[in-house]
Amino acid sequence: MARHAVIWTMTIATAVLWALFWLWAHDFKGNHISRMEQVLDRQRGAVAEQVNGIFKITETFLVAANRWVSDHPERDPRTDPDFAALVRDFQRITNESMLVRLVDEDGTLHLVPEAPGAKLANVADRDYFREAMAHPPGDIFISAPFRGRSTGLWALSVATRMSRPSHGATIAFVAIEQSLFNSAFAKGRIGEEGSISLVRRDGVLLARSATNPGELGRNLSQSPVFTEGLAKSGDGVLFTQGQLTDGVPKLIAFGALPNFPLVVTVGASMDSVVGELRATVIRVAMIMALVSVLMFLATRKILSLLDDLAASRSQLTASRDQMAAEVEERRHIEAALQRSNGDLEQFAYIASHDLQTPLRNIVRYAQLLERRYQGHLEPDAHDFIEFIVDGGKHMTQLIGDLLEYSRIASQAKPLDRCSSKDAADRAVNNLRVQIEEAGAEVVIGELPEVMADDARLVSLFQNLLGNGLKYRSPERPSKLSVTAERAARGTWRFAVADNGIGIEREYFEKIFQIFQRLNPTSETEGTGIGLTLCRRIVDRFGGAIWLESTPGSGTTFFFTLEGGYHHEGDNNA
């Protein structure tokens, strides 16, 4: 009966432990996917704002050009210096990335301003020429991508038919080069296989990050973004196998522009979305497997004690002296059983409450084993025990870091106005010992008030400065600085710079992933979660974090935060 009770107790405890693990994993997966959807949607919104700005300024110019032609019916815009000045002002504003062209009724293309000796091309076969001619004056038409006959570059056109053609100039259009969209997409792309696309509302692919120009102009109207997403809502997030693009399964955020027949999508490959999730679950599963093994070993030990007790009972009738000795032995065997039963009663609570306690038990009993059998174990056994102790302590630190990672959201305080200067000073004070040991110089510039959680803001500065101290260069004194500058209305961009060993570009994204370290085999302390905490904190504050680095020269981490309340009259507010 005792053996069955022990086996059933251990079996139930192990089952409860793994059930709790699977419940945690399911909840963690749901929360992780939800967070990624929010990140993608924020990136999509930022890209859509840039794209909308490009087409808005283009539309504004075409309206101004049409008005100029209407106001000066006797003047030829193809050669008029005032119209050329209007074009030059527009191109200066757009950094020469948009080209203005005029087209005659027969499709003859004219450069504006004129280029002496330029060979005139004919664009009567272009879709924007046909559509502009077929629609009333003033209507705006966005063309499919094409390769310019005068520039040889890939572009798309925003065209309109002028209300009062003069001297044969019937259509005005702005050619937007693909390089402008590439620049707009550069910082919004997520992961190596992530993609950003600009699609016309009828499904024609206008621009896409990291794509072959030959893919431009494809019709994606049968993709899930159109058949499932846009058919139900103006924006959202969905999963797609990517059959009509690169064949990579993706999580895609989509949204239609309010003023133009355009759709912006931002996608991340499912491998990148679940990569961090998979790594975390595997690590916790390994800890669970170790705990299960220890529970199995404990069961064997208890069963062995029960077998010894049964054997001792058969010898009680041999002699009184032997009986007395065996009774004493039995008493000791039964102190052991009571302790073991007490431990068994706590297993269910341990499994449901905290994974850290079993790890602490592993370390404690391994050390007890070493002390109790000191001098009776082979040298290798002491090494193995040391490995168990070190591994248990490291796993405890890993779990503690995971809990700290989860508390950023679960125990987060509302964002409030706080001084980033005070937070940076507190972080420096917390790192005082490391700074003095490294002989480092830390300079804190003039920092603004921001909307944040002051405790998490201190942690953000402390992790970034600590990272600079940890990876300092042995060839020169360590120097670190914290500065801030206004990035946009109501937003500040912070820079935490060091002159350390630097980081290769291929690791820029990897170091923000949980438990990823620049050099996992080095003796540098840590679990590889510090920069992951930084990204999670900045995400919590509604900002973004990235870095620039030159190997051998140093690294600068940038992050953005919303500014705090400003007094009336502050022009930068």
C-alpha cells in the first residue's frame, strides 16, 4: 500500500506540474502573439503616415500646377520660367526625389525644367496617360510601377489632366522614384524576412521592401489581405502563407489610407514572431524536465527506504538484541519517511506556486551531499556536484529574470511625468561600484521630463549603462554619456553612448532577443535578458529602441519617449 501511495502521489504531482506548465505556455503564447500584433500595427501606422505624406505633397503640387495653368492661359508651362521655378521649389522640398513632367495630347513627354538637347519620349502607352485622358480634369490617378524612359529608374506616377491645356500640354504628373519608398520602409521592417508593401486598392503592388523590381506591378487582389482583411475592415492583423509574394508565412498588419486608394502592409515572418516564444518555452521545459527527473529519483529513494523497512521487519524475531537494534533502525527509517512524506505534501504547492523553490532545493541538497560524503566521493563527483549547484543557481537567475520580464507588464504603474535626469543620476549611483572598478567616466547631459514609470526608467538607464561597462574596450579608458534631443513634436530621442568594443551589424536585432548574448561563451556575467528588458520597457512607454555601432569604436543605443507636460509658451512643446 505504501509503495502504491508513493507512486500515485509522485505521479499526480508530476502530472500537476506539467499541466501547470502547459497552461502557462498557452497563456504566454497568446500574450506574445498579441504583443507582436500591436507592434506590427504600430509600425504599419508609422509607415502609412510617411506614405500618406508623400502622396499628399504630390497632390498639393498637382493642384497648384493646375491652378497656375488656369491662371495663365496665354503662357506655355513647358517653357515658362515661372512655372519652372514652381517645379524647382517643389523638387527642392522633396530633395529631388520626385520628378515633374508634362505630356502633350499625343503623349509626347516634356521635362520640367527643360533640359537642352534632351530626347523627347512618348508615353501614350502608359496607364497614367490613358487614365488621365479618360477622366475629368483635376482627378488624381496613381499609376502602376514602371521604368522611366528618360531616367531608367523604377518609379510610379501621380497624374492629372489639366483643366485648361495650353500649347498642347494636357497632362501633368509627378514621378516618384522607388528609392523614396525604400527610405520610408527602411526603419519599419521587422526581421530579415519581414516585409513592407504599398498596394493600390485594386491589388496592384506599387512598392515593397527587399523585393526584385520584376515583382512590382503584380496583382495581389486574391491575397488574404484583400479577400479576408480589407473585405471586412479598413485595418487589422491577419496570418497569411504569402503564396502571392515570397512564400514566407507571415503575420501581417494592414490598413487603407484615408485619402488615397492605397493600402499599406507590414509583415513579420512567423519564424521571427515565434522564435523568442519557442526559445523561452524550451528553456522552461528543460527546467521542468529536470524537476521531473529529481522527483523520479526521490520516488526511487523513498521506495528503496520502504523496501529496507520491509526487510527489517522479517528479522525482528531473530534475537532480542538484534530486535532492539532493528527497532532502532526502524525508528530511523520511519524519521526519514516522515520527512519524505512532508516533502511530498509540499510538491503540489511547489509546482503551482513557483519554479524557483525546486531549484533552490537542488542546490541545497547537492551541497548537503557534498558535505555529508566528504572524503568518500571521487574527485569527479565533486565536480559534478559543483556543476549542479552552478546550474541550479543560474536557472534560478534565469527564472528570476523571466519574472522581472513579465512584471514589466503585470505590475506596471501608470505612466506619469518624471525627470529623466533624476532617473539617469539614480542609475549612475546604482552602478557606482562598477564605474569605479572600471575607472569609467560617465557624463549625463541636460535631460527632459518625460511620460514614464520612474522605477522602470531607472532600470532602462542602468541596463544600457551597465551594458557599456560590461563590454568596455581593454585598450582605452571607458567613457559613457547620456544625452537627449527633440525628435518630433512631443517626442524626445535619447542616446546612451560608449567607446567599448562595438557590435557587428548582423547582431543588431539578435541582442534584443531574450537570453541572447553577444558572446555566450565569455565569462561576462548575466543571462542575456538586459537588452530584452530595455526593449520591453521602451515598448511599455510607447517608444522605440535601436542602436548604431562601429566594431572596435563603440556603440550608441537610441530610444524615444513622449515628453512630459510643458508650460504654455514653450514653442517646442
